[in-house]
Amino acid sequence: MDRIELFRTKTLRGEFVPPPDKSISHRAVMLSSLSKGTGIVRNFLRAKDTESTMNAFRSLGIDIEDRGDTLIIHGKGLHGLSEPADVIDCGNSGTTIRLISGVLSGNPFFSVLTGDSSLRTRPMARVIKPLSLMGAEIWARADNRYPPLAIRGGRLKPVSYTMPVASAQVKSAILLAGLYSEGKTSVAEPAGSRDHTERMLPAFGADLRVDGTTVTVRGGHELSAMEIEVPGDFSSAAFFLVASLIIPGAEVTAKNVGINPTRTGLLDVLRKMGAAVEISNEHEVSGEPVADICLRSGGGLKAVQIGGEMIPRLIDEFPILCIAAAASEGTTMIRGAEELRVKESDRIKAMATELGKMGVEVREHPDGLDIRGTESIKGAEVYSHGDHRIAMAMAIAALTAEGKTTITGASAVDISFPGFFDIIKRMSS
């Protein structure tokens, strides 16, 4: 399924349960593996990225029983990992390679991390610098900038580190390394990024404190296994929520979705654009807020200006936000998003290129885009750039476009949302 053809749909209606949260699935496997005892992870995301994390910990000696959407993980504690016999392949997963770097920095053996061609272009200096300050020896390609990474871990010292750019992956890598240090390790961000690691670590028994955008963990505390249920992924739900606003007569309800406020910046932006967001059935699952979200088409969206502290709260939703902007009245301006140039693809350039093919007027800036809304998006041949979120965003655009849209590289959706096209078919029929 590397090429798929889509046409404008008359409507999009129904309920769906988005895939389990990718970020939480990664962390659940990691912390369960580093805990003492047997952990259970329910509603685990079955996708290529999370399987990279699962396989990585298996190569480090962790016994993981795979029962479909439930994992039984026999943790060995912080110091129970074994030196891998081979290079660890992290696939396309930036979360895997960055977070596991923090873990391996505290373990006294040698390991090598690599990934696919896209991952091998992702910047790693932002992780290598703080971990090296803590005492890890790390080598990387191109003057310590890109994978593969070679790590020799050992005894770590605590640090107080101020991050130049807000990043949940870098923050989490430092906190995981901090578990192995003697003393307090602190990480300060310029703006808040997703906080799943901070929520999950205390549940496993870590001594952790949060003070604004500074997080401090005290090393030397063993973790204890627990049972985790993974909520639905807001980033996956976002594609259909935006679709419900731009397709005439559409109404979509996403069930059991994580609504962690560090992740739901898109909802705030959509409200500013004029959308009525209905949230119901609010409850908590394994320390994460969860709810049902309903959106429907209405009076049309208005252009907005987006930047500053909002960007880290919608970093994964940028591609589908661009589709909302293309269907809005006026010119939407997005700034401060330079981090998006080093995701699975250069998402700023990719969205400018692909929307341009569909007749949308887009001006590219170093840190964002200006997108002029139009009432007439045209079908075209577009490319996913090997990026799951680009592929899904262009699919939603295709549902509103005149004529046929062909997406090359559509199989990239399997990274996070294997059933994506099935839901389109069901809700548009």
C-alpha cells in the first residue's frame, strides 16, 4: 500500500477509538523494563515505532511476553540490563533512540544505536551534550551530530541542565539518566513540553519534583513494576477531528482520548479559529486525563497567528493544523516552529511543497509558514516524505479536494496509525 488514491467525500460521520498513545506506550515499556517485578502494559500501541522500543529492550535482556495489545514485562531493575550482542536498531523512532540513550548512559557496558535512513539524519547533539556532562562516553557520526551512536555508560554524576529548546525527548533522556546518578538531576525548559515521563516516573517509585518548567529527579531509587493502561493518542485523533471541521456535514467523536494539557494545544488553536469543541466523559487512566472529544462542521474557520509557548503543545499536530489553515478564511501565520525541520521529515518544507501542489498559497519561513486559506483545494499527486503525519494530513486534505489525489509513500501511516485508511472508508461510506 505505498500508493493510495482518494477522492472528495460527501461527508464524514461516526465514532472511533484512536490508536493507543505512542509516547506513553514507549515509556511504559522502558520504565517497566527498568523496574523490579512483573509489569503489565494494557492497550499497547502495535506500530513500528513502539515495536522498535520493545525489541531494543529485548536485546538488552528483558523478557517481554507479547499478548497482542497487552505486554507482560519481567523487569530487572535499573542495573539488570545486559550488554547487547548486536547493534540496536531503533527504526524510525526518535523517541526510542533518544530516551534509550539516557538509560544506556547509566549502564556499564558498550552499545551501539542506529536506525533507518530518516533517523540517521536526526540531530543527536542535543542529547549527547547533557549525557556527556553527566559522565557518559558517547560517539556519533559527523562530529557527534547524527546516528549511529556508540555509548559506553557507567557511573553518572547529577547535573542541572538548561535546555535551549523545549523537547520532551531530550528532557526524558536526562531524567532517565538521572535515575542512575548519585544526587539530584534537574532539567529546565524554556517552555513546557509533554510531561508523560514526569507523570509516569513517580508512579513507578521515582523521587521526582516538578517546579514550573523545571523537573528534578533524585537518583538511586529503584523502580517498582506496576500495571499501566495506555489511553488513546490525541495526535492520531487530531486528523479526524480537523476533518470534521472542514468537510460539510461532518461530525466525528473520538473516544477515550488522552487530553493531557501538554498535548492538546491544537484544541486551543481550533477554538481560536472558531470551532466548538465538545469534551465529555472526562476521567483518569493510569495518571493521564482521558475524555471523549466531538467536533462537527459549522460556520467555517478563521485564520490565526500561532507561535511562542503554543508550539511545543502542538508539535506533532503541525501537519494537520496546516490542512485546517488551508481551509480557513484569511492567512494563518505559524512561527517559532523551527524544530519541525528535524522531525521524521522537514515538516515545514514538506507541507509547503505538498500543499502547493494542491493549489494552496504557502509562504515558507525558516521557523514556520504563512498559509492562505482557499475554498478550492485541488487533487494532485503528493508525497508523504516517509513521514506518517504528512501522509495522514494529505489524506485528510484529499477528502476535501476537487478530483483525485494520489499519495505516494502512504504506508508511512503504519508508524503510528495502522488502521487509519480503514476508518476513513468506514466513516465516509
